[in-house]
Amino acid sequence: MGRDPRDLVYVQFALILAFFVAWPQLSWAQRLGCACLYAMGIGWNLDSVSHNFIHNPFFAWEPLNRLTSFVLTFELGTPQTMYDYVHMRHHAGNSDRIGADGKTIDPISLYQYGADGKVEPARSYIFRQFWRDDGPFTVARAIAAKRPKQARQALQEFWAMVALYAVLAVLNWRFVLFLAPFYYLGQCISFLIAWYEHAGANPDLPIATGVSTYGRLYNWAFLNNGYHAEHHHRPKVHWTAMRALREETREAQAAAGVRTLRWPHFLGFLDGASRAVPTARRAAAG
């Protein structure tokens, strides 16, 4: 594919530091432009580099993986080990429907705050899901129940992130304050992608638990994240093998009615078929 996600981790971190250093010399228009790129970088990384790192760690030597986990934490504002835990629960449930206990297995399931068995409307999910996430100490306790070593690493990442941004705030509090809403925007971009990755999928059929899109540019930039039905069907398959997996399962996907989009996930609202996805609000209105 001509790009190495290991390099992209450090390039993004370097760009954030460059933004901090250049801040005093930038005009407000330039600051706004860079902050928008920062937000888009968060959404992109969470659904490409950081995501692939969860399923296929980049290095055979564990200390390098731990270092990479810290760097991802710094640039995304989310402890990577905690993201790993939440994401694997996402795969355990595959955006599942609400069960008999009134809950979903997947903590970011589209059905969690839906009604009448429908998915939650996109706007509500995208802008509210961030505020529903469990806090870092709650997640760390959940990890510790089975993996105390990983829980310690998760907290180390969290406190290292807090320390880094505290230092940046001491050096230039205006920069950190200005960046805060764009951090939230970046998280919203990731939830926008998540909604279109699963709206209209069938959480009860393993081969059809994701929604795919096969545009070349999107998949080049997002490390084949468009092959999302394929990824949820076999999550350990390396991102470079997604096209082959698509060909291998094409007939089975067609038989299962796997949903696809013509647009990238983050532009899924432009796809006419996406308007046919039943949501709680539409069901209530109907």
C-alpha cells in the first residue's frame, strides 16, 4: 500500500507538537485551520492506525508496542489500552441489540440508546456518545478484573497524558484551551464513522455485522477501514489482506445481504440508501 502505520503514529504526534511550537506565529485563521486538521486527525487515527494497532500490534518486541501505545495516547487524548478494552467489547457485541437485561454487550452499540428495537438516530449518537463513555478509572477497574497488568498500563498512559497536557498548559494555556473543543469534535468524527459502519447491519448474523464501502481513496487513507463487514467477520485478519477477504467471502456476503455504501463512512449521510435505515425517532414518528 506504500505506507507504514508505524510511521504515521509518530508523524501525527510530531505535527501536534509543531502546531504547539508554531502557535505564537500563527494567525487566528491558521490556528483554526490547524485545529480542524487536529480534529480530523483524531477521527482518522482512531479508525485506522490506532484501530489496526489493537488487532495487530506493530512490533514483535513488546517495549516498542508499549511506547507506541503511549504516543497514540498523547495524540488522541484517549489511553490506548482503554480504547483497546472498549473496542474489543465492541467486537464482542458487534453493535448488538438490547438484551433481556436491558443492556447491550457492546458499550458503543447503536441500539443502546435507541427505542422500539431501532438504532439511535445519527445526530444524537454522534454528539452524545462521547459523554456516555465510562470514565478512565471505571474502565481501568473493569480491565483489572481479568488483566491487572494491562490495567496498570492503562492508568500509566492516562497519567502520562495528563502530565503532558499539564506541561503544555503551563507553557501555553491558551493553546490547550483552544484545542479542547476540537478534541471533542475529533471524537465526534469517530462516532460519525462508527454510526455508518453499523447502521443497517445485521448484528445477529456474523458475516453481516458491519457496513462496508469500497472506495479506493478512503480505503487507502484509512488502512482499509471501509472493509468493515469483512473486518467484523474476521477481526484478526491484517488490514493489508482485506481485499482478499472480500473476494473470498463475496458470495456469502451477497447471500446474507451485507449492506454497502457508495460513500466513505464519514460521508455516509450522502448515500441515499442510508436514509432507509430505521431509527428510533423515525419509528416513533411513523
